[in-house]
Amino acid sequence: MPRRESYSDTFTGEADKSIRGILGGDACSDCARAKRILLKVINNELTPRQKEIIVLYYFKDKDTPEIAELLGISTQAVSAARARARLRLMRILQYYL
């Protein structure tokens, strides 16, 4: 049985920069390909809650307290779901990029 990996609250920002870089880059064909892959991964591999949080955070530029208020959950729950989603996104993207 595989060991379950956990996330850590010590967020360095590297994954966040990578995701924002992919979403912001449209100049080259590789950037467009990466963006298409990222959008497919968001739509197909994340839970509905994770998808909603990622869309609000990266596409609607909402911060954690705003997302928590919109969804009616705690900021810790938003942060944890976003961290899990980001970890999942980066794991899947490493095979494509």
C-alpha cells in the first residue's frame, strides 16, 4: 500500500509562481500548450471544491479570506484545499512539461 503524502503549511511560493506563470504566458506555442494542459487538469483531476477554490484564487484573483467568506468555510479549509490542489496540479504537470 503506498504511503500517503501530506502537505506542509510551509508554502514557499514556487508552485504558485509556476501556475501563475503558465496561466499568464500566451506568447509561445509551448506556453499555450502548457495552459491547455493545466486547464484540462483543473477540470478533470480536482474535486469540485478544489476546482472552485483554484478558479477563484487564480482566475478571479480572490484572496483566502474572500474565498472563505464566499464559500462559507474557514480560511484554514481554503488554504488546505488549495495546497492539496496545487500539489496535485504540480504532480500531474511534471509529466507533461
